Amino acid sequence: MKKLSSLYQSGDWKGEKHVPVIHAPETAKKGELIEVNVNIGEEIPHPNTLEHHIVWIKVYFQPEGGKFPVEIGNCDFVSHGEYDVFTEPYVTLKFKAEKSGTIYAASYCNIHGLWENSKEIKIED
Amino acid sequence: MKKLSSLYQSGDWKGEKHVPVIHAPETAKKGELIEVNVNIGEEIPHPNTLEHHIVWIKVYFQPEGGKFPVEIGNCDFVSHGEYDVFTEPYVTLKFKAEKSGTIYAASYCNIHGLWENSKEIKIED
Amino acid sequence: MKKLSSLYQSGDWKGEKHVPVIHAPETAKKGELIEVNVNIGEEIPHPNTLEHHIVWIKVYFQPEGGKFPVEIGNCDFVSHGEYDVFTEPYVTLKFKAEKSGTIYAASYCNIHGLWENSKEIKIED
Amino acid sequence: MKKLSSLYQSGDWKGEKHVPVIHAPETAKKGELIEVNVNIGEEIPHPNTLEHHIVWIKVYFQPEGGKFPVEIGNCDFVSHGEYDVFTEPYVTLKFKAEKSGTIYAASYCNIHGLWENSKEIKIED
Ligand SMILES: [Fe+3]
Ligand SMILES: [Fe+3]
Ligand SMILES: [Fe+3]
Ligand SMILES: [Fe+3]
């Protein structure tokens, strides 16, 4: 069986413009709101045209010791020049967690497919 | 014909917890990135449980003189307690525009349906 | 306050290509799976190009006597010519209900904004 | 770096209830509309409760010889008991393609994470 998951791409976001950049604190307190920003192109801008743009970003959190990722949120970037309006591939969300774990970001470019990145976060009492 | 649009609700967000709160600058420059934050419950928190939560927020922009709203973005808030993870009904996006106009926010509560709000923004040369 | 809901458009789908066409049975049994198809352009095709296309369709159900619409599902039509792939603005979903009520469809054209339609369904014991 | 893509799960849908079932023709003609149905639980039903349900299904197509998957559509299943309304994890879409290739389906269970499947389709002149 061919696997979609084998088509996810990654790399260093300072050198590859598609890799989602994840900004989140290194540590947070249990149950405290955690702000996470994910964007594409912070270092090397990605095109944002009708022909070539970032369609969505998804953010997941996997508590350590858990087997499954929990989807935090999904953000669709919808305008790409209609009436001169352009949405940036940039989203800030907030979530709460009770355990340390991994924040994952996934994104989709309409021309270059699926990309991913991750970042650890420590949750303290 | 019964109309979904007639079921949208609104009000003063300082008194009604479902009304989307829109934070955006009063003015911006043509083509400059405009940051817009929309959240539910800034003054009076809305429940965030499996049984009762905000499912999504959409943001639109209508340039003045235009007939149609342009969708900026859509954000789905996906976790509501799974493995103790909770997503806040809060999203920050960025967009560019060439004309003054109206920012609209729409949102959906799984128990209390559709809500809306709007805010004007002046775009200067 | 300017209202997004006032920008929803409708009409007769046999004459206006943007109006969502709703196919669902006139009657169904309590708790039975109800198939609902919503499409745009069944009678008069809508363009499906990068520059002009249908972005999404949402389907809601409001049980009679209830004040709020319940979202059944949301469908995003994502490809518009990338590598010669085109998604049609067409979706079939299934849901169950316990009471008669109204099925609503909403849709968004990237150039012509928001559209709506509705259809009654009778649920029998 | 921890990888979200490494958390995708698969298997035989006749034995594992989470695996998306893909129904599509073996062959289609160039530019002809191709109907694809994806559902979860056709053989072994998956729970559909507030506590445990399928949140979304995504469908992609990768033309042979191409490096990237093209997203056909995304479908969110939104109601899970609100006012006795339940959405089934079932969606039918239509798309056109010019080359043979692979249809991929991805899905997300709020408790058991990400799942995938794929199916080949031959496009003839
Ligand atoms: Fe790209
Ligand atoms: Fe509510
Ligand atoms: Fe149109
Ligand atoms: Fe499950």
C-alpha cells in the first residue's frame, strides 16, 4: 500500500521555506494557557499567490507516554488575491495540557504537498 | 424558504459570552500585514467542555464599495478534553488589503449555534 | 454594526448557479441514516478554476421547535487545477436525527461570496 | 525531531475499524468526473459519540510520476449527539484527473489519532 505519511517532508526551516516554524514556550505550568504560533516562511518567504500558496496548518499535541496525537486546531488560509486580499500563512492558537509532550505542526502547499515539524514542551506543576 | 442567515445571533460581547471579540488596528497601511485576533469569551468565559464548546471561528474582510465578503481564514478548535488537552476559542491571523473595509467574524457553538460581529478598518496610502 | 449574515444570498437554483442544490428524502425514520447531497451548479455549471471556484459547503440541521442549527458537516473543495486535478463542488454526507426539521446548506464562492438554501425533512416513528 | 507522519496508522479495514475504506472505480476516463466515497467503519462500526468519534476525513490524489499529493477535499463531521443529531463518518466527493495515480485517504479519531489508506486508479484516454 502506498502511504500518504511517507510523502510528508521536513527539514531545517532556516533553509527550507516550507517547513512550519513553531513558536511556543520551552516550559509552561499545568493547566495554564499555552500560546503557540505556527507560520511558514519566517526566514525565507513562501509565495502567496493564487497559483502557489499555503492552504492550511494543523497543530497537534502528544502528551509524553501517550500513543496518539491530539489535534489542537486547524487553520485554513483562504484568500490569495481575491479583491486584493491576501491571507498570510500564520496562525496563533492557545491550549492547555496537563503533561509534558510534543507539539507537532503539519502544513500543505498546493504545489509542494505536505510538510511537518515538531517541538518539545515541558509542563511543570 | 427558511434561512440559515436569519439564525445568526449577535450582541455586545461585554454582556453576551458568545459574541466574537475582534481585535484589529483602527488603521493600517496599504499592503501592510494586519494582525487580527478573534476570540470568544474574553469578558465572560464560554464553557470549553466536550458537551459545550466553540467549534470554529471564521474571519472575512469586505473592501468598501465591494458587494462580497472575502474569507480570510477559518480556524477549527479541535480538542475538548481528550487526554486532558483543551483548545481555547482564540485565533490570531494576518492579512493584507488595499482598501478600507469591514472585518467580520463568525463563530459556531455546538449548543448555541451561529454568532457574528464586525469591525471597521481604515487602510491608508 | 455591519452584519455578515445580511450578505448571504439565495434564489432559485434552476436560475442562479451559486445556490446550493440540496438532495435529501422528503421523509425518513427516526434514527435511520439520512443521505444528503449538496452540490453547486447542477443546472447551470459554476466555473471551477483557480481564479473562480466554490471553496466550501456546510450542511446544518435544525430540529423543529429548536432555536439553533446543528452543523452536520463541512466540506472543503481544495484542488482547482494543480497538476490537472479539479475537485467538483459536490458532497454527500449521512446523518441521523430524532425529529423533523430543516436541512440548511451554506456555500462560499471565492468571487461571489456566501450563498444558502434549505429543505424540510419529516422524521417518522 | 519527532515526526507526526510516523504516528499515522493503517491496516486491513476488514479487521481494523479505523482504517478509511476507499470506494472508487478501478479505471476512469481522462477528465471524466470520478466519484470517490471514503468512510470509516463499513465492516466494523466505529463509535460515534461525543467522547469518541471520527473528526475528519481528507482525500488526496497523486498523479503517477508526480512527487506531491494534491488535496481533493476535506470533510469535517461535526455533530455527535447535539439535540440528538449524529453525523456519520462518510463522505462522497467527485474530482477529475488527467493521469493515472493514487487516491489517499487520511482520517482522525479524537481518541485514536491518525489513520490512512490508499487505492490506485487507472486513467484512460
Ligand atoms: Fe510551495
Ligand atoms: Fe454556547
Ligand atoms: Fe461564483
Ligand atoms: Fe477510535
